[in-house]
Amino acid sequence: MQLQIITPEHVIFDGEIDAITLPGKDGEFQILNNHAPIVATLGEGTIKIAVHESTFKDFDNTSGKVYTSPSQSKTLLFDIKGGTLEMNNNKVIVLAS
């Protein structure tokens, strides 16, 4: 599925992923391929991105805000203070602060 993470300053991530785990207002939740359409409010925490193999090889961290998980080399992490998420037709868009 496709993921875009957008902040007021940058497009933080734009690429293909296998899964994403997000800090929801009521707790952490995960989205996988073919998930039902959803709109959600995000709380403070860390977004965990299981990056697809081809995207991981081509990923360029120009914002400097995304970092690799110390325990899983193909998992990228991004800390947020809050935001919103929309998932529809295997495209996830996160507007984060």
C-alpha cells in the first residue's frame, strides 16, 4: 500500500509500505494492506512503518526526522505530537504535527 506522511514543513515519507502502526487517541492501532476505509485522530507517539523492500532501498531521509528502529532494520520510526489519518483504496495519508 502507499503511504504519505505530511507535516506543515515537509513531505516526510512517500512510498510503498507493508504495514503501519499509529498512536491513536484511544491507543495504538495497525493498518495492513486492504484495510477498510478509515479516518482517525492521532495522539502523541511514534509511527512505526514496515517499509516495503523496494522502498527501503530507495528511501532518502531528507527531513532528518525519520529514523530506523534499533531492533528491526526495515522499520522506520517517526515521532509525532498528533494529527489525522485517512486510509482509502490502499493509500494512507497522515497529516502530522
